[in-house]
Amino acid sequence: MIQRGVGRLMLGFGFSVVTELVLRSGRRADVVALGPKGDLWIVEIKSSIEDFRATANGRSIASSATDCSSPPMPECRRRSSRRTPGC
């Protein structure tokens, strides 16, 4: 239910949403959303403290996302106000 709510929220912001996406590292992203301006959001859902602790022993999903395999879009640097890995 949390995943569905996050997906609906992102759709409301104009994002395209994919759930349960397997990353190149083999890890699974709970929600991945692509925004109308090319923003890419990865949401990892923790529904309990036990779930959080189980993942806290490993590295964040962000470490998987920083290894981009495709080149950035040329306009990416101009639009982004903050430095994003791969942009």
C-alpha cells in the first residue's frame, strides 16, 4: 500500500513511475520515477524499523544509482541546480 501511494503521489507530480525495478547491481528499487524535466527519483520504502535495520547494514541504494552506464543528456547540466551523479 505504501508503494502504491508513493506511485500515485509521483504521478500527481507528473512523473512516469516504475515499481520493483532491478538495477544493474542486482538490487531492487521499490519505486523509480522519471519527471517531466528529466529528473530521476529512486524511492526505497521502509515500512518498519526492522526493515530499515536490515538494509542499514548494507550500503544505500544510492550507491548503485551513482554508477551511470549511459552518458548524460547535453541539457542536463544547464537545468540542474545541484550536481547529480552522471549529470
